[in-house]
Amino acid sequence: MQARLELFKTALAPKLVKHLVSAGKVLESTELPAATRELVNIRASQINGCSGCLDMHTKEAAHAGETAVRLNLVACWREATVYTEAERAALELTEQGCRLADSAGVTDEAWEAAAKHYDDEQLMALVTQIALINAFNRLNVITRQPAGHYQVGQLPPH
């Protein structure tokens, strides 16, 4: 696949990405589990068809100790038995948060399920994680960023 735009050859992309990455760093200091954040990133990226983010987040999750089974089953999490109830609630919220135009938005049931497992600060972190990964997904998909070469710990140039 050929990129439509070489993002980091522009003057604007590094400045914008720096701020998006900084917002993500804030989330690392919250009580929302890192595994949950990565599952959210992976599921959103699957839904949005973002190969670059899938490449990055599956590699980062594996490096952090996530199992191959859990990584491989994210797309069919409803049928899998390897996720906690809290993770399932986060994945449902992610799906509904990514597919806003497909329905009436996020249902009260999905929100209440997440609220059973996460306090207000964690919910804010979860919603922000969903919003951030959607922003990255759209940036990459629209500009057709190729995947497959991400190295763990590699950040975009700033």
C-alpha cells in the first residue's frame, strides 16, 4: 500500500501528533488498566480498519505481556471467555463509541455496564481513550498509512 501523504514530511503532522500522544500519556497515569486501554485500541482499530494502529497496539500489548489468545480473540470478544466483565463492558462501549452513526449512539445499557466496573475518573479515561484511538485511526486510514514495520517503543517523530 502506498501512503497518500507522508505525514511526517509535513510540518503540521508532528506538531499535531505530539499533542495527541501527550493526551495518551495523561491516560497512562490513570487507574484505567493498561490492558484495557490496549484492548480498546485494538478493537477500535479493527472496527475502523486501521492497520497501522493494529500493528502498533498488538505489538505493544504483546510486549507488555498480553497473551496471544486474548489478542487473537479481540474481534470476537462476545464469544470468547478470556475477558473480564470489566473488559467486556469497555469493549462494548468502544464498539458503540466507534459506530455512532450506526445506531442511536451509546446506549444507556452500555454506559451502565461500564459504570459498574469503572469509577468516574476511569470512565473519563476510557471515553478519552476511545476518542483518541478514533482520531489516530482516522488520521491513518484517510491518508492510507501502511502497516507492518512498527517496532515496540517507536513513537512518531516530534
